Amino acid sequence: MSFHVAPNQGIARRRLSALGLVLAAGTALAAGTVPHHARAADAAAPADGIQLAAGRAPIELDPVTVLGTRTEKTASEVPASIGVVGQEEIKIRQADDLGDLVDDMPGVEMSGGPRRTAMQPVIRGLTGERVVLRVDGARQNFESGHRGRIFIDPSLLERVEVRRGPASSLYGSGAIGGVMEVDTLSPGRFLEDGEPWGGEVGVSWESNGDGFGAHAIGATRLGANAEALVGITGFDADDLENGSGETIPYTADEVRSGLAKLVFRPAEGHELTASYLQFRDDHIIPSAANTNTNSIIVDRKTDQKTMTLGWRFDGNGNPWFDLDAKVYRTETALEERRTDTGRFDETDLATTGIDIANTSRFQPGGFGSHAVTYGVEAYRDDQDGKRDGGARPQYPDAQQDIFGLFIQDEIVFFERLTFTPGVRYDRFDREADGLDSKSDDAVSPSISVAYAVTPWLKAYASYAEAFRAPSLTELYATGQHFPGNNFEANPDLRPETAKNKEIGLTLSEDGILVQGDRLTGRVAIFRNDVEDFIEQIVDFRGGRTTRDNVQDARLEGVEVELAYDAPLWFATFGAARIRGDDRTEGDPLGGLPGDKVSLGGGLKFMGGDVVTGWRLVAHDKQDRIANGETVTPGYAVHDAWISFQPSDGGLRGARFDLAVDNVFDKTYRQALSELDDPGRTVKLTAAYRF
């Protein structure tokens, strides 16, 4: 599968291209055989969490997750802070990017501003390679200068999970801030029992930037034991405007994305999955895309491919086996041609890896039940940079190999007390053409204790160590940074290390006010001490730029979240406060968001066929800043939406979503961005499930 984006040729032509690309695929999927009993949009979806309210549940309450412990647990059972955005919420928000899905999640932000290929997730104040990104279990390790890290169209997503806080004992290098796991759509979501095929086609429009999108997804059964899915999306838009009506320059987009997935169950308990995901974006953008500097403009083409092959074995009744194994490859390629001089840069990173984990369950002597999770992860990063076909020392040819072993034991006593120790060992070897090689290793222990105070309230405390190995660019970059200033390589960089302490409470209970309702919540207080922070140091007088381990930092904060769902209404609340200090210099740590509060709520009508809601996300002024940073004013942004999905009648299978983001047309920018965010945006999506 391959998708090509032509150079900019006007918004009208781009829209025709997107519409033709996607609806032609939808026509082929639906040609002549739509059953008279067209299906409701989520009828075949597996339960993502506990949803007791009648009709659709626009929020997931206590969802099942594997991100916290690599074993299936509801979020309230995990002794860590987990956030989940499910399929229904993805559709309601009509998200353009991952930032639209996590902006009200406590402790989570998206930096880089509104330019799609400049975005990077921020978890508890840490960003870049201090956050592990995974798509269908495949690492997304790309990072280069002012460019983004993860490139994906939310239209193809099943769910997004975020673990806040260090997690190297399970996920290795980079999990100092946390882990973001993105899962793509599966064929089963579109296939009812006994139906041979199904799918969805849809179109969308946005007022801000006059954006137009379309998608087509088809799934089919291949005999009794196999299912396949193919999906394709397109989105085109002009430049966005802020709340004052001013153009946010270079935010126009041409995006194409595609997904192919095959699921095969060869025997009882076994499931093999093969998937291919491709994202391509073509736009004119500043070279330093996450800044307000427009001095160097490039025609950038971003192409990312993620290929995975997975094997799940649930043991088929054997408690010694609960196996999840994946082999994957992620290829990220950026091509940039300067619009003034024609200089052509190529920036490529390929990550090839394997991740195997098994859980064995047993109860020795009848005292304490054990769930021992153990496994191995190994991956290689191959980095390749070119300028006009020759060497590019700013992004040198280099290679990194990382090998890790991990083990964790969840021990449950008296059905109320859970004790979970774990440890991981990692070794990393790196080399670059013409420069010194580097080898190092790290041990990452963790331990947590959780106690069920009541059946609905749990308390936990945890300690975890984590590390981040220096990136290939940090170690080996040389050549010109900007005129009069050159990079100097530093192959002696040490890994960053973190030690996190956290205590918290989780609650999950139904029947609070009325039959069929549910309340969930979480409070977490944490302190994360990070040593050997790697910083880029620009010496303007000396004419050089280096990376060095220059500071120790302390980040501490509190997060609160509550969610309530009932047959006729729902409500959410979230809040986060984080403080960071450079313990070397005694100054505030830079790059931190202001205090955040989010509120949401809504009503359900017609048995859940109609759901309407409102959301507020507010940030306090951020004036605790590092030298050279700018104070960010506080702001509050309101969103409103309504969704109509008939469960019967002539429109069954159709879905209509209307949303207004930034209802009051507020002009604002996030603390982690130099660019304004978009002003009022009306969004409309019409889709049909067949």
C-alpha cells in the first residue's frame, strides 16, 4: 500500500483529490451489497470498559488497560496514573491530531503549536525522547530538532492510552515522563456476528482553514478464522486563524493516511495480527516549525510507515501462558527543500524491533497469588541524513542497538493487598561514521503497593526508576547549526536517570445516585527527581553548540480526575498542578505548563441516540519560567458538541457529529507553544456504517 501526495496545487484541486481518493474506495467497498439492516456504528465494537449507562457512553469509565502493568486490568486497579480515550470520544471530538484528544487529560499536553508535523506529547513536564511513543506496540523513536515525533490520523484510531510517570522497568529507555500507546482500528469493530463484511464511509468539514476530509474503511471475514480491514483517509485545509482573525502562517495541510490489518486465529487461544499503517503530509512550513521564526521556509514531505506482526496466546486455560509477542519496523522519512535556495535535506530514521512478554499465574502453597510478567525487548535505530545527496553532519549516519530484559511479579494477598516489584536491565550500543562508539547499560527497578480500603476505594504507593539513553543526534551531531555557529559532537554523554515517588487513591463504584450510573476517580501526588539532564548549549561568542549533562531537576505535582456517567447525563472534572526546579542553578525549570483545570458534561436523549455536551479547559498564567522564556497569559477555552446516531429506522447506520471548538473565539497560546492556537472552529462530520 502506498499513498502519494502531489505538490500544492490549490485548495479546490486538493479537495477533489481527497474526496476522490476516499469515496472511490468507499464505493468499491459498498458496491451493491449493503444489507437492508445496516448496522449501528458501534454495535460490533468490543467493550472498552465498564459502561452501565443506557445508550452510548461518550466517556470510558474504568476502562480495561494493559499499559500500566502489561496485564489486563481496569484503570482503577493499576497503581499508576492511566488515561484512556476510546473510540466514541475520538469520534465525538472530530480530532485533527492527538492534541485534540488529550488536551483535557491531567498532566498531559501537546507542544509545538497547531502545525501538525511539529507536535510532541508532554507528560508531567517532560517531552521529546523522555516520553515513549508506541503505535500498535511499535516504537516511534523519531526526533530531529524542531520537528514533531508522532504522525497519525485520529480517524484510524481505536484508542489512545497514556501512562503518566516513569515506566522504564516495563518499557525501557525514554520512559522518564511516561508512555503514550496508540492502537489502530481492528476488523472486529465493523463485523457483526455472522456478517461477512462491513465498513464505514464519511466526510467532514471545518470552518477554520476551510478544511475538508473524507474516510473509507472496509472489513471482511476471510473464512471462519480470519478478518481483514483496509482504511484510507484524506484531509486538506488552508491556513488557520486565531481568535482575532489573524492568519496563523504555514498551518495549511495535505494529509493522506492508510491502514491495512489482517487478523488470523489458527487455533484456540491463538491470534496472529499483521498491520501496515502509513501517514503522509505535504505542506509549506518553516524549518523550525515549532517556533515563531519564519526566516527559513521549506516544502516538507513527511512520510511514516509502521509495520507490525503480532502473536497473542491466552494460554487456552493454561495459567502459565499469556503471551504477547511483536515484531515491528517504523520508517520515518522527511524531505525538505528550501524555497529560497533549493537546498534539499533528507532526514530518515528506521526502527526495527521485537517485544515479547509472557505472564505466568500461580498460587504456591495457597498463600498469595502471583502474576509474573517477564520478557525481552530489542530494537535498532538506523539514522541517515543527507544534504543535496551528500553527507549531513547535523544529522549524521549512525546506529543504536538496545537490548532489554524485564520481570515483574504482581502478588495479591487476601484479595485486598497487591505487592508488585519489578526490574529491567538494558544495554545500549551506539556508533556513527567516523566518530567514537559508545556503550552503556542501566538497571531500572520499581515497586508498588496497593490496598483495597473498600470494594470501591483503593490506595497505592509506588517507587520507580527510569532512564533515557542519549539520542544519536545528541551524541554525534556536527556541522553548521546556523551561520557562524557549529555543532560539536559529545559521545561521552551520560544517560538521564529519574527516581519517581507517587501516592494515590482510585475509586470506582456504581449505583451512586440512580440505577445504572457509575463514578470513577483518581488522585495522584508525585515527585520525580531527574539527574544528568541533557541540554543543548549555544555559545554565541565561541561559535559552537554542544550537548551536555548540565543539571539535576525536580518535578512534583498533583493530579485529580473524576468522571460520572448515568443513563441521562454525564460529567467530568480534571485538574493538574506541576512545579519544576533546576536543582543545579536553583531556578524554575523551563518548558512546564501552567496549572490546568478541565470541566465537562452533557445530556443523552432518545435512548442515547442523541448526545450533547460541553467542555472547558483552563490554564493559569505561567510565570514560573526559565531564563529566556516568555510569560504565558492564562486562558479558558470552551467547546460544545452534539452527536446523532439513530439506532433504528431509515437512518440506522448513519451518524452526524457537530462541534464548535473555542466557542467564544478566544485568542490564546499554550505555555509550550510560540504560536497562537486556532480561533472558533465549527466541525461537521457525516458518516455511514454499512
